[in-house]
Amino acid sequence: MASARPPLFVDLSTAYAERGRIAHGTVRVERELIGALATLAGTTRPDLAFCRFDQTAHRFVAVSREEALAVVRAPTEPERRRAPRPAWRSHPLLQVGRRVERFVRTEIRDRFRRFRAALREGAARPVASRPADSSARGATGGATSCLPAGARLLVPGELQRHDFGHLIALKRQHRLALALLFYDLLGTLPPGDPRLDDPDAADIPSSEFVLRHADRVLAISAFSASALASHAKTRGVAGPPVSVIRLGHRLAAADAPPPTPVEGLAPGGFVLTVGDVGTRKNHRLLLDVWASLARDGLARPGTENLPVLVVAGRVGHEGAALVAAAERDPVLRDTVRFLSNVDDQALRWLYAHCRFTLFPSLSEGFGLPVVESLAAGKACIASNATAIPEASQGAAIHLDPHDGAAWRAEVLRLLDDDALAAAEAEIAKKFRMVSWDDTAADVLLALDAERWSR
């Protein structure tokens, strides 16, 4: 008789913190994956359990399957657009001061944590009869965690939500095995940083934490997996075992509410780009292309109007100045529209009724807006950088994200109905749908395949 599977705890700390807010990027992935896993927990996978990190109590607390579903399906509320960051706040001296302050503060915190852990370890040493399956204590200053000793924990969301020192202590004192979703290699420690030689350092970028402390890594693309392996090689370490999983494309379940029309937009009368406004997403290139087309009068001979460029995504401090400049520009203000509060119903309508989509990002671990566009049958002009061609399955039109002239020419080409129809026919031939249930299956296959504690 086969032995029962040990419980696999699924962390929803980010989803809990972001509940009620419009999902973007990694939060969307986390919500969809948790929803698919919670559905399985009620049918074929009773070994799945759910938890979140309670910042106030400084411990993991249990979350029921029903509560997990409620968190990821919570109705969303609009967000307020941020004002541009004042120029004086970006002064180099202030930036240096903040880095020094952050480093000193976290160094002191890390040293104090290690000192406190050493005291607890010394106090606990005479007690040799602690049960092997007792709940995790000590790492939380005496607070009891819902994670038993030797537990397996899957963290599908943003690692920045967690206290790395707490996770390190749970691994060492209670044999916690960590499986982490890996999105991309955006932050690493610079050469010569003293934290490189400190195995107890908790103030480290999430990519470094994954490399040091993950027992199993689930990469969202072969590109991300390769980037992590290359980084491990530069650090001179083997790194954790990595499995590549597929990400789903579905924006809504079969019983979801109908798409919500966006006021002021005519079906087929706009081109769509989805993504938070910021330097990495490269919206500047699209604004330059649209300004060039608008200043030429008409997009091309035979077309009556230049389609509106719709930018659907949050506008943070980094992108606020770019948006403000575009809205003041006498050419762009009538041809570009920024939508910062697009929920899933409105986003489905935008994909369904746009002429085509654009995604000029400079760096991605996957490129969810590209596959969402292709899943809707819409042609996508996308960057050829990093993981984006892999995500598109070869069904998008890929261009150098620095070549504005090439993007302008391709936009003009897809304004022709015959060219657009041919591009959409290529999608039908090449693109294969992936559901979030497929993503959950990939995750469980990787974690069930073998013992994955390092």
C-alpha cells in the first residue's frame, strides 16, 4: 500500500496582502495558481493545505481552503494614480543616504536576530526530548507556527513579503523544505558585497535567497531557469534543482461575469498595451512611435484615423512623469489613453475588441500580456528580448525593443486588414492554450516527483 503524501503547504501571503486590489503580474499568477490548487484540495488532493505569514504575530497561520478561495476571488477596488516623484527626491546624495541607512538598519537587525537565535538555541539545548513532529517554535520568539517540523512549503508569490531571517531559521531549526516560484533574475548582490560571504544574511535580494535557500525551484520559463543557473555558476555553487512550469493564459473561468465595456473606446478603434508604466516596460518607445504617426497626420494612405493607443497598467512613481508629459503633449493627449484601474472584466473586453497589441518590454521572465493577447486571438508585436519569444510559442511578431523605426513600420503594416488577418491566422496555427489547471498540474508533478529537500 502506497504511503500517504506528506502535507504540502501553499503560502498565500502576497495574495492576502493584495486581496481586493486589481491583480498585476506576479500577483495574477499567484492568485490563479492558488485558485487552481484550492480546487484540487477539495477533490483529488487532500494533502494540500494553505497558510500565510502573519506580520504582526510573526508566524505562519493556517488558512482554510474556503478562505484561500475567498482571498483570491475577492472583488477588486480601483486604485489611485500616484503623483510624479518630486525631482529633489531623486538627488544622488539622497539616494546614497537611503542606501546607507537601509544597509546599517538591516545589518543591525540581522546581527540582533542571529544573537537572539543563538540565545534560544543555547536555552533549548538541554531539552533533548522535543517531539520530531512538534510545531515550529523558537524561530518566532516562542510563537507557534502552523507548519509542523519537516513541513514542505510552496511560496508562489513575491518573496519580498517574507522575513528571510524567519524562513532561514525555520529551515535550520525545523527542517522546513522550501519550494519557490522563480520569476526572473532582477536583483543580485554586487561583487565585493560583504553579504556574499555571510550565510546568515537575511537582507539579500530575492534572487540570492532563492539560490541559497530554495530546496526546489519552479521557474516560469526556460529563460528564467537558465538565468538562475548562470548566476549560480558565477557564485560557484550548484544551486537548487529547477523545474520549468507552464503559465496559464485564461483571464476568466467559464462562469465569470461578462466582459465590461470601457467607456469611450470603440471596438477595433484602438491598439492595446498591457503592463505597469515604468522604464523596464519601455512605454517611451510606444509614445515616440505614436507621436511620430500622429504628427504625420494620418497613419498611412487609406486610413481615416490613427487608432488610439490604450495603455492599461498601474502608474507608479517611476512612470508618473512620463504619463504626465504625454497628457500635456498637444499631439499625444488625443491619441494615447492611460487606464490605471483595469479589472479582469474590463481587461477581457480590451483584449477582445482591440485591433492588436504591443509589448515592447526590455526584460521579462515570461510575458503574460503577450500570451493573454494570443489567447484572445489578437496579433501581438512584442519585444524579442529575454523570455518573451519563448512565451509566445513563436506566434507573436518579435522586434528589437530599441528599434523604434521597426516598431513604427510594423504598426503601419498591421493597420492593413489583410496583413492583420494573416497575422491572426498564424496565431491559430502556432499557439496552444495553457490553462491554470495545467500550471497547477506542472507544479504538483515537479513537487511529487521526488524528495526535494537539499
